[in-house]
Amino acid sequence: MDIILLFVLGTAFCFGAIVGSFLNVVILRLPSEGESVVFPASHCTSCMADLHWYENIPVLSFLVLRGKCSHCNEPISFQYPVVELSMAILSSALVQRFGLSITTAGYFLFCAALLVIIWIDIHHQIIPDVISLPGIVLGLLFSVFCHVLYWKDSLFGVLAGGGILYAIALLYFLWRKVDGMGGGDIKLLAMIGAFLGWQSLPFVILASSLSGTVVGLLAMIKQKKGGQTRIPFGPFLSVSALVYLFFQGKIFLLYEIYLNAVMPG
């Protein structure tokens, strides 16, 4: 590998890890009404002790501290290094795929938003409007300057993404008389459509539905709650969107192979 490319990818990896550290703060504080994601400074959530700079180095501090606070010795959640490492890998993967470009910058924000949504939805079963609604607008603006996304595809992606899940949620409510899908999922799919275009929606919906069904069945067996079992759908939509972003070419190749198999000639 070219030494310059290696340096660029390494820089992108480190930058992504630093941003991931900030995303952990957002994940922790954003759901709490009135709490700032900037102030106060980073601190232990158990003993509230302020962290020194060397205790706040992405991934490395967790490893050096062996996953425990140096002040109170309480365990540090594995979420912190996972988010930091995930954003670092996504950042370098974006640079590898799109180079140093507006496209990379736009999809960097998109990936960061999806990571925050994944973890907040896991912990709180909510998808904050403060992320998804501005994300829809940013996705539409991004499509104007992005060289891999046509603005009409983005606009139709918003309308189709939000409309499809809204229709599914409405039909489920009319059938079961209970809400089966939150409004946050509808806005999230609209945001995904804005950044990835309407072409991404069949895969995102299918992949998230299949993976969500499998995990839901396992959760039902483990929790023994039957139809009362509830799992957040946002993480499945988000992960499916990330898979599409990086493996779009292979996904369309699989579509083509499937269509040739079922409709030969």
C-alpha cells in the first residue's frame, strides 16, 4: 500500500476515533432533557470524578485502565471503545472508498448520526428528532453536491422511505389496534432515503426486517413474554443502511444474479 495512502487512512482512523469519543457523550447526554453535550467536561458516570486527558484517549485509555475507572474502580461500559472503534473504522473505510471529498464528509456525518441512533435506541427505545429531522434536510442538501447521489433520487428516497414505513405502521395499527412502529423509525428511514437514494430502500427494509425478526424471535424465547416482547427497530435499519453504503455494488450484483435465476432468458 502506498505510504501516503496509509498515512491518510491512519489519520482518518484516528480522527474517527476522536469523533467517536464525542459521540459517546452525545449518546449518554442527548436523551436527558436539558443536559448539554458540551458541558460539563467528561467524567466518570459512577463517581462523577473529572477525567484527566490521559484517561480520555479513545480506545487506548480503556485498554490501559483495563476497563475500570481509576478513581472508583467501577467497570467502564464496553460501549465506549466499541463506538470509538466503530467510528474509526467507518471513517477510514469512507476515505478508502470515496477519497478526500465532499462525499466522504457527507457520509461521515451520516455514519456518525446512525451510530448515535443505534445506541440511543438500544438504551431508550427512542430515535431523537433532533438527529433524524435535520438529517433529512442535510441529506437532501448533500445530494446536490455529492457525485454519487442524484438529488431526485434523494428526494424520492425521503418521500418513499417515510411513506412506506408510515403505511406499514398504519396497517399494523388498523389490524392489531396497537402501535407496532414508532414515528422515529419512519423519520429514520426518510433520512436514510435522503442520503442513499430510493434505490437503497428495498435492501434496507428487507435486511432490517429479516434481521429484526430473527433477533425478535430470540428475544421472545429468552424473555418469555411472547407477543409483548419489544425490541428497537432503529438499530436494524441503521446497520442495514451502513451495509448498503459500503457494499452497494455487491448487493446489486446479487439482485442481478437472483433475477437471472428466476427469469432466465
